[in-house]
Amino acid sequence: MEQILIVDGYNIIGAWPELSKLKDTDLEGARDQLIHMLAEYQSFSGMKVYLIFDAYMVPGLGKKYIQNKLAVLYTKEKETADERIERLVTNLMGRRKEIFVATSDMIEQHVIFGKGALRLPTSELWQKIKQNRREVRERITHEVTTRKNPIESKLSDVDKAKFERWRRGQ
């Protein structure tokens, strides 16, 4: 079953303490950090992630671009992030698809639930991202400690002994 995660970008930025603090001085930096975090999450989890940013007061047609294999969408003029999320859920809904929407907006959660999507509270997504980061660090640490010398595992005991004698100058 394909799993899809749709994230209300500014809602998440406001809900996560690390990003909320950053947005007060550097909104673009908070957006970039969220994009980076979700790109890592997408790579590790295998979920397809769509990140929606509200451009309600910004003139234009809206845009979509891919950054680090993450789909980042900006809404059209006079379109809210909630409207874009609802439309995306409707378009993506299908057999063998499980769609999650990450937002703390209770009204939006009820609407998307009515369309067949599942809600993912912002705090739960934050916990999943932190857990994924820990697992990646553990995997890297494990690989580094277990594969100190990858060639050594391919050598016979006789060859290992021969190299050890050479190393010691014998």
C-alpha cells in the first residue's frame, strides 16, 4: 500500500518549537529547515511527502517544485493551504493508498477525515522525525563500527597472518 503524507507547512512551523523560534527572525530559514527535515523523513520512511505552503496573500498562479525529491507546493492567489490540501487529498485518493495529513488545525482534520484521509498530529510527526534521525545515526554508527576494514572480511586467515607479519616487519 502506498503511503502519502501531506504537510501544512506554516502550521508545522508554528507548532514545532525549534522552527517556531526560528521563524520569528528567519522565516525562509525555517521553511528551508522544514524542507530538509521532511526530505530526510521521506527518504527514510518511504512515504511520498507533499509540503504545502500558503501563498494566499501573494499574487500568482501558485507553483510546485521538487527539492531533495520532496514535492513543495505553494497555493494560488486567493487559495488557502487548507483548500489546496483538500484538493490534493481528493486527487490522490484511490485504491491501495493511505493518505495522512499533518496539521494541528482541528477543522481541517475533520474535513480531510471526511474525504478519507487520516490525520497525523503535528506532535506525532515531530516524534516520528526525531525517531528516524536516531535510527539513521544508529545505523551509521553500527556500519562504521562493524566495517572498520571491509577488505579484512574478504581475506583468508592465511592471508591475514601474512599481512600481519609484513605489518610487523617480519
